[in-house]
Amino acid sequence: MDTLKGHSGSVLCLCLAAEQSLLFSSAGDAIIQVWHAETFENLYTIYSTFDVGDVFCVAFSSLLQTAWFGAQNTSIQWYDLQKKDRRRPSLTSHPSKRIHRFFDSKGPGGRCTPRPEEDGVVSVASTAMKMLEVEPSNIVQYAHFGYVYCMLLVPASQIGQGEGEVLLSGGGDGDVKLWSIDDATGGISELQTLRGGDSGVLSMVVKDTLLYCGLTDGEICIWDLDTLQLVRTVKAHCDDVLTLSVKGDCIFSGSASGYVRVHLLLFPAYDQG
């Protein structure tokens, strides 16, 4: 058993690359750490020059070597690891070095409280070569009208969208968005929006052409990605559905109440449940 120390805030997402060579972690410290999935060496640290808040989710394309992440400030941002050697960051933009509007404000007498010494969790100066700063052009601001809680990458052919991959994102606005990906830049552009209700989309999983979404009200809604229609909703929990996973003929759902439930895969008729 290993313990990976790379964050100063709660870890909110783990994303394992499809070929299982890289592991991505994101947290409440606005940092994405990239780890070697076998040796657990910390390879890179990705961060934005903007104050993004919590980074809730990460998706990675092994084909394009590009990572996308969704944040509390409602943005989706991305970094192409193939270009990691072309641009060196200005370390003053690292989240641990920024001026905080509240904690670093001047107190009585017009003086700021000195910053504490780095505790070893993230030593910016000693790991400068590993720092990867997201370019301002690699940001879609206001990707949702709410926090971007979850993301998935699916083959475009699986959902009738041609070749390559499609990025799916779920937000606090209750919507799921489908994004096309520019193979050259990793940039995204909106294809479709699946309009949900008032409940935020916290988790997603795809099986064949069906998209299962875990919501903040304890429901799981099921979309047909061929027709882009909501085909059924299921009351699965009494609290937020934080995670979904598929194995064989079953869907596993975990909620904020501490319960995990197992559901048989639903291939419903096109009606509301």
C-alpha cells in the first residue's frame, strides 16, 4: 500500500488513463497532479493562472495525450502533455503563491501576515521543471451555469457522432453537455446540451448508447445518446448520487448517505419512470 502526498486540499477526483500508465488526481487546492501509475512517481503538476477553486473532475485522452478538467468557477480547461516542454510557467501564478483576497488582506496598521514556510506537500521552487501552466487560450469560461462536477470521454462512433472522441460534462445547472474535440489543439466546442431539471449532475457512466447520470436529489436519469432523449428516471437514493460505475449487467451507485446500491442495467422503453 502506498500513500501519495501531492495535495493540500481534499482529493475530489482520480482518473486512470485508458492504457493505465498515468493517474491524475485533482483536489480543493486547484491543482491537478499527474502520477506514474506503476511507480507512483509525481510526474507533473498542472494548474491554471485563474482562480478556479475546487477541481472536481478530470478526463484524459490517451490518443491525444490531453487532459481536461472541470472546476468550481464553471470553466473547463485543458492541457496537451505533448507540448509540456514548449512553455515554462511563471511560478508566481502557482495557486500556492497567489495573493488571497481574504487571508492575505492587510490587517490593522496596513500589514499582511507573513506566509508560512512550505510544508513539503508542494514545493514549487524544487519542482519547477514539473510545473505545467494552462494557457489562457485553453479555457472555456462558463462551460455550465454551475460547478462542473463530472466529465467522461466516449468514442464518437459509439454515440453516432463520427470519428474521434466526444467529451461529456455534467454541471450544477442540471445539464449534460456534449463537446467535440479538435484533434490538433485539444480545444472543445459544444455539440449538444441535454437539458435536465434543477438537480445538479454529480456523476456519469456510459453503457453502449445509454448515459446514466447521478443527481443531487438522489435520482439516476437515463439518456439515449442516439436520440438525445431522456428515457427514464429512477429514484435510487435519498441523498446525492456521488458516484456511478458499471460492471457486467449492473450499475453501482454510491450516495452521500453512505449507501451503495446495485441496479440491474435498464434498457427501458421510451417513457418516464
